[in-house]
Amino acid sequence: MASARWLLLIADIGGYTDYMRSHRMSLAHAEVNTARLLEKV
């Protein structure tokens, strides 16, 4: 039986609220970065 290697990546966005608060001045930038992260997952 052949074996295969797999990679499991779990993105932690638990700090999302704090991230959004700390980037209040650049809310659009923060939203874009978060969307990019979620698209990659």
C-alpha cells in the first residue's frame, strides 16, 4: 500500500476582534488582509 504525505493547516483568526480594533484607522486594509487569509484557507 502506498503512503502519501498530507499537510493540514489550521488558520487561527481568534484575535480577529483585537486585530480590527488595533487597525481602526485602516479598516479597509485590515478587511482586505483578513479576506486574503480566508481565501487561501
